[in-house]
Amino acid sequence: MSTWSLFVLAFALSVDGFAAAVAYGLKRIRVPFFSLLIICLCSTAAMALALLAGQGLSSFFPEAWIGKVGGIILICLGLLQLYNSKKVQSQRIEKNCPNNQDTVVKASAFSTATVKEVEKVFSLTVPPFGLVIQVFREPTRADLDSSGELSSQEAFLLGLALSMDALAAGFGASLLGGIPLYAPLIVGMSLFVLVVAGLWWGHKNARWAGGPWISYLAGLVLLSLGASKVFF
């Protein structure tokens, strides 16, 4: 993987952090410097572990298929990113349509109750994992005590949620080969820069930045990187 591709990958993996930071900025939730470091270290560690795992498992794949398997993983991650972005956009459209609000509420009453029950099961059976899943779906939930400031423990939860993509993409990228040892640091620094930028942007009340367009961009980048290794 070229240096340029590495920086592009790091950007794509940091986009969710930017979107979460914009949400925090809009809600005036403070993220202290130490909490910001914890968030970035989570993605750095996830990327490092994924690279080690990928290098260890690469011996089980035929040499001709190693790069293609890594590309397929990136393609799947990109498609998942696009699907999630589309889903978020649809939910926002339904929420912002007052004419259809009553119909939607009545039609989805059973579904909503079911979802709440599922979340309750998560919280009761596997509290840490369930909490990370909830934060992954709605980053502002990481502020558990509603203090308006992200503590180190809350930052760790958010960091785990944001590192999920880094874990999958790091594994796929390691199979592509040529990944430098400093790759996890690049991912961590990229996340740091974009989170700081997102917090600043959110404080400026840039509502359009909270939309799903940037997640679409991240999905397309991952999709393109994967396709370039599979088909070219």
C-alpha cells in the first residue's frame, strides 16, 4: 500500500470521529484533551492489533489471494458504511416530516417496543458491549452522566465504538501488504485532527456538517480502495 493510500484510508476511518465531534459541538459537550487522547489511542491500538492479526493469518491464504481477500474486506466495510449512511438519512427524513409523523409512530409502535426490549437485554446481559453498541449508533450517548463533559471513562466507550471500523479495515489492509509500522500512528493522528475539527465546526452551528454526506464519502473511499486491489 502506497503512502497516499494509507493517508486516504486513515481519513476514511476518521470520518465517523468527525461526525461524532460535530454532534458534541452542536450540543456543547466538552471533550478535554486527555479524553481526546484516549479516543485516538483506542483507534491506534485497534489498528495495530488488526495489522498483527492480519499478518499472522496471511500465511493461511494462498499468496495470489491475499491482496484480493484484503480488498474484499475493505469493499464490504465500504458497503456497510454506505448502507448505514442511507439508513440514517431515511430516519432523519421521517423525523422531519410532521405530516407523516403520527402514521409512522402508529405503524412502528410494535417495532419501537421491540427495539427497546433488545437494547434492554443488551444492557442487562452484556453491559459493556451493549453500551458500546448504543454509543456506536448514537455517539452523544457516551456522555452517560449528562454533565456536558466527556470523562476519561466515557471517552473510552466512544473510542471503542469508533475503533470498530479501524479493526476491520486494519485487518483487511494488512492482507494487502506493504503496510508500514507507523500506520496505526497515522490513523490516530488523523482521528485527532478530524475530531478537533469536528468540535470546532459543531460549535459554529454548521448544521449541514451533521448530515450523512461525509459518511457517504468515507464509504466510497473504502469501496474504491478495496476495488482497486480486487479488480486491478
